[in-house]
Amino acid sequence: MAVLSTNLNARTAEGMSKASNTVFEQPPDSIPLPIAEITSTRLLRHAIGQSQVTFDSLTLTSYQARSISDLISENTTLDVRVYGHGLSTLTTRGGGSAHTAYLWNGINIQNSMSGVLDLTLIPLSGIGKMGYKNGGESALFGGGALSGVLFFDHEISKKKGFHASFNTVFGSFDDFRQQGHLSLGNGRIATQISVVHQQADNDFPFRNIARISSPIQKQVNAAMSALSILHHVYVQINPRTVVKTHLWVQEMERQIAPTMTVVNTAALQNDRSWRGLVEIAHHTRSKGVWHSRFALMEDLLLYQSQVVPLSTNRVKNRLAELEYEGNFLSNWAFRAGVNYTQNAAKSNNYNTKHSRDRVALFFSQHATIKSVKVGFNIRQETVNGQLIPTTASIGVEQRTKALNHKYAVCWRGSAGKNYNLPGLNDLYWDILGNPNLVPEHSWSGELGADFLTLPSTDQAIWNKALHLTIYTMRIQDRILWAPGTDGLWRPSNLYQSKSKGLELAASTNTKIQWGHLQVRAGYQYCHAVNKEGFQLIYVPKHQGNANITLSNANWSLQWRQIAGGSRFMNADNSAHTKAFHLSNVEAQWNPPFARKRINIALLVQNLFNTDYQVIQYYAMPRRSFRLQVGIYF
């Protein structure tokens, strides 16, 4: 079952009853749906007045053998750009793929060469906490967080003793996946290892609309194989000091399928990466907390085809961060710190090695005065010794007390200045790169309200929630690759864009005679235009989703509906893709077995065999099936 919570969860705790802490929480005697907390202190405490969403633990568990693209498409109104059955990226509020930051345990893992991160490279298995925040917040997270933030944490199980789980999946198009988890701990020390493997032929049928009579064809050159290994250690040094380590190694080999309009060039891509992170938290006697993070990361991308010789692209990242959180007064909290990040890239498409050193100082504070909370964030960064414009944000929230002990409202608003650095490819790609590019920057703001009914002792009463946000964003010096007079494509800062829109999410749930019923829906309107007033390419004006879940202690049945809006395919809006609707159905059964938990799930995606495209001429699968079997010790 998918359950979403918003920033109201954490912020209604003060001055309201405990029952108001959950937005979509179940009645007390129904199946418990724990709400995932945000581990990033900055995101939870200092992104005041902004729309935030977290996924509950049961939702994450149900998607363990699926992709992040599926999770986001079926449960949010964010725009996932899927290039066939391969690369997929995330955009929000009219921003580009490079304008969303991806925080892994608090550090940004965007590829500094391309500026983007392929969602298919992130396995959901082992992720304990995950969510997103719409709107820019460069003052908190630096470059990249220009239009949104996706955060996910690989948690460390601190349960005492030995625990294990195993999942296997059999799916259409020879999709075969296996996942295994082992953990061991004694309360003060814990270690955990996860292994995830997937292989698939992806030879699905599709309708080729680029050919006369639109024949049904089979996808070619789309097979893939991926392996991820994650190892985590938790050590409580003493009652006030904790150390965590994380190691994430992965490799994905995949064939790059041709579009509907080109011949197969037998393109191959190999992605290899490893990420190591050490986190240290020390609580002082004055009730403050020192946080430090040290990370080493490396990404290697190899690409070749019949027309492109081997392209080798390697980037190494080093990061060190130190921050302190404390309180001036009982109602005034602050944080201050310094971040150092180095990106060093080497490619046979560059004329030499290139590196970038970034040093940032940041400060945040928030104060609570009666029912009003105000926050302020500021960040100053240097890049290779050169100052870039200061970024800042401010937010405010007002929490009402429960009205007649039945209703609660949180009014919120925020505004900020954000930036994004050019990717190293934009700057240094041989012949085509432009070293004179300046950072993109934007102004953004939003106003919103969260309404909810509080749980009642009468379980026949439906608990309801409604979340409404309106926003605006203006991006200046936006980087655009466009052909020059010589016909070659080069990047420039000549692009400007403006976007405004509305985000709406609603849910209602109740206990029924033989179980529990939950209904959720979301909708987003995004009017994003260039300086000529045309809607930005591949940014849908309308999109939404709806989920209906029936469940009891041993089984659940869920219907998920996705409404994908039409997307313009060129800058003058003269051509567009068709809007589409997708229906996915999933049934899960949890039979008792010798004190072990068994999970059996059957999923049907694209139930009605819809032919659709997210990106022009990239084929998407028709109806498919997936069977998952898991056992938990």
C-alpha cells in the first residue's frame, strides 16, 4: 500500500495532539502503516514552508523489486522522462533533468560530467527512507537543487541478532531479478549487506507509429544486466557518538535500443560506480550536535556503437562536510557548516583532464513563535576560487490548533534564489564545449495549505487529507544545446524560462467490515514557457495519478492509474505526443509460514495494452506481468 506524508507530519507535532501527526495514517486498529521520517536534518528542520513528501515503509517494501521510475510515476505527479526501457530522468516544475538534486544519505550524487543521474542506476532494494521536495533549495544543498530534491537513505538495521530476506522476481520479456539481505547486530554494533541482481531481454512488442500502417514490432538491442552490492556498518562509540559507514558498488551493462526512426547501431553502454561514505554524529553536553561526512565516489561510463568508437568517461568526486546544530534559545534553532567538494573528470572526449573545486559556507536558522515558524537559509560558494552569487531562501508556516478536535490546517509559503553549475561536459567537451558558460540561476516561490481531519475513536469516520500548492519559478541563463551556423550543436546561456502551476494531492481512508480501504489521487498543472511564450518541450501541462487499495492483515489489492499529459516535441509547439492513461494492478498475499513472513505478489502493468510514448519515437512496453516471491527471516 502506498502512503504519502507531507511536511505537515513533522511540523504539526508541536501544539497539536499526537493523533494529528500523520496525514494519511490508518485508524488505530487497522493495519499499521508507519510513516518514514526524513533523516536529512536540513530537509526536515530547515526547509520551512515548502512542499515535501515521504514514502512510507510499506510502499517502499512493495516496490523493492521494481524501479524508482515506477514508484514515482504511480505515486506522485513528478515528471519522469523515460527514454524507452533504458535511461530515465526526473524533472519537476518545468526544470530540466539537471535541476533535481539526488541526495544519498545526505550527499548529492548527481553526475558532475552530465549534470544528471539515471534513475535506472538506483536500486530500490535496501532503501529505508525516501521522498522528495518540490521547488529549489540551493541554499541548503548547493548546485543542482534548482527545481527539486529527491532524497533516499540506505538504512542500517539495528535489530539484535541475525536477520535475512530473499526476493526473486519472474517477469515478462525474460525479466529475472534476485535480492538478498543479511544483517547482524547486538544493539551497539550492526552490519548489513545487500546484493541485487537483474537481467532482462526487454524484447517487448510495440506499435511503430513512425512507419506506414503502424505495424507491431519487437524491440531489439535492449537487453540489460545489473549487479549492486551495498554494505553498511553502524557503531555506537559511546552514548553521545555514532559512526556509520556505507559502501555501494554497482555495474550495469545494457544495450541501447534504437528509436522508431533509426536503424539499429548495436549501441552498448556500461555504467560502473562505487561510493563510500562515513558519517559521524556527536552530541555535545550543551545539547548541540556535530555532524561530519566524508565521501569518495567514482563513476565510469563506457559507450560504443557501430558508428561511435569507444567513449570512456570517468569522474571522481571527493567530499568533506562539517556542520553544527544547536539552539540559541528554546525556540530558536540554527545550523552552520562548511562543505568541500572536488570533481575530477577524464574523458577521451576532452582535450585534457579537468577538475573543479568547490567550497561552501552555509547557515540556517528557524524560530517558532506561538503557532508560527519562520526559517532562513543562506549559502556562499566558491568554484575554483571564484565567488558565485549568494543563494538564500526564506519560509514561513502557521499551524492551527485542531478545530473542534476534528480538523487541522497548516498554511505555508517560501521563496528563494537558486543556482546550478554547468556540467563538465557542457564546459569541456572537445570542440563543442563552452568554457565561458556561467551558472544557471533562478527565483522561485510557493504558497500552500495542508488540510486534514484528525483520527477519531469512531472507526466509521473517514480520515481525509488535502494538500494544495501553487508555485512560480523563473530560470535565467539556462543552458541550451543548439546548432550554430556551422551546424554543430553547442551549449550557451541564451535560454530563459518561466513556469507556474498548481499541485494537488488528496487522500481518504477508512476501516471497512473486512479490512481497510484507501483512496489517493494527485494532479499537477505546469505552465512552463520559454522567452517566446511556447510551452517547454516534453513538459506536460497536465498529469496525475490515482490509487485505490483494499487490504487486510494477510492480503492487499491495489489499482493504480497514471494519466500522462501531452508533451510538445519541438520549441514552436507544432507537434506533440498523445496524452495517455495506464492502468496497473497488483495483488499481494502474506501467508503465515513457520514464524517466517512470506510475500507473494502478482503485478500486471499496462493492463489495457496502451500504446504510448513519453519521449518521441522511444518505444514503451505494452502489457506485462511480474511474479514476486519473498521470504523474511
